Amino acid sequence: MNLKRRILYTLANLMAFLPDTWTLRLQYFIRTGHILHLQNPKRFTEKLQHYKTYYRNPVMKQCVDKYAVREFVAKALNTDKYLNTLYQLCERAEEIDFDALPDQFVIKTTDGGSGDNVFVCRDKKALDIPSVIKTVNQWRNKKYTVISREWAYGASEGSRIIVEKYLEDANNKDGSIDDYKFLCYDGKFRYLWIDKNRYSNHRRGFWDKNLHFMEGVRSDCPTFETDPKQLPANIDEMIALAEQLAQGFPFVRVDLYNIDGQIIFGELTFYPWSGYVNYTPDSFDFALGEAFNVKDYGEFDKRKM
């Protein structure tokens, strides 16, 4: 956990007794500089705070667990061929059988988020195994929801540990893989963003539902000045998969990888950046929010419980 996140975690613990609505209003203003309108949200970032506060679909608990989501994906797609190879599932890091692992692999806790709690091994021979075990065990059962009030993560069970295949794309010299993130509303794809070269010259670009590159749109990362390349030849298949996985949710971001035409599931995210980010232009925050229906969550509305 970096220093900024450690400070936020400490402050959030001190405010743990406050209602979600109070905490989110305070955090939203500190992080974005905007007043949070929970009763009549317009911005995408505001609607994510509303989503945290009132939407209580129990399936989300399965979807944010990095092991349990595999069953959800296989059932939704009627196949497990899009899942990354799973080597091991453990309760504690001491149970990891390092001898049985290949030279490269990835270790994650099942309840990690925001890119935290991920260990990438590119050379097992150089591994300090006792140090890795200590680090991974320290990640377990970190209740980040106390900071963000992200209900789905707070509802999850205790941490487990998964070890997966290390993914690489020979076309990317920095060892990263292109990350395709499909923003889906009520099961329909609306926007795509792509992260490239995450480890060296990180760039992020946005595309609309017609797959037109959106020049000048950015979040917290440098963007491409022009459309960086053609989208994958099987982009339509990726969209179809994203929409299948998004069925039944007012909003979800579906993350997929595409390595030489092989599509691999990444994760499902209900609260991108926890809703604490400023977009350029500012109008894009409103555009992202237009299709996000938070008027009535039906049986999953906390206010009706």
C-alpha cells in the first residue's frame, strides 16, 4: 500500500462510525473538488457514489472475488475458455507450492482492488520466497471498503490467494499487456477505454460505442494524441462477451485482454477509481453518466430494505 493510500486508510478508520453518505460527500469533495449530489446525481462519478450507497445486488459479492468470479464467468458465457489458467488456490501464502509453479506466474489475493495485492514473478530463480510469503499474507483481509465504502467489497468473505498464469504480449516491449475496459450500462456497451504500455510509457484512450476514437478525452493518465492503432480484428466478439457478462447490472466495467487474438477475462469492476477522478473535458463526466440509470434499483435498492 503506497503512502497516500496508507494515510487515507488511517483517516477512514477514524471516520468508520460515520454514515456512508457523510463519508462519501466528504471524500468526493476532497478528491474531485466537486459537491456530491446524491439525491439527483448527474455526473458519472456522482452516480458511482449513489451506486455504492444504495445498490445491493448480492451477485456483486461473487463478481469482485477474483476466484469466485471464475464460476460466474463460465456460467454466463457457457464456457471457461476465456479464463486465465489457474495454478493454485490457497488460504495462506505458506500453502503455495512454489516448486510446482513455472518460472513466471502471478499471485493475487481474491479481495484485492485498484491494482493492489498483486505480485508478479518473472523469474522464479531470483525469488525470495520467505519475503513473498510475508508480503502476500500482509495483504490478506485488508478491508479497503472502510476507505471507499464500496459495498460489494465489504460484503466479500475473507481473503484467499490465487496463483495464475503470467500473461505477456510479445508485441509490448515493456512486458505489459493491453487492457480493454468495456463500460456497460444495463447490459449494453457504451464506451471502451484501453490502457497500453502500463510499465513504461503508459497511455490511455477512450472510444465511443461506435468504436470511434475520442480525441481530447482523458482521465488521470496521458492519452494518445491520435488513434494509436486498429482495434483487434475480433473486437465485436469482445463486445458481445462484455455485454453477456454485464447482464443484470445497472453498470459494470468488463475488463478483457486480447493477446494475438486470444481473448482472456480480466475482471468485473463496479466502481472504477471508486468514482474519485476528474475527466478532461469535464463534460465527459456527465456524458459517462447519461446512460447510468440510478432512479430505481428495484429489489436491490437499500432504501427499500
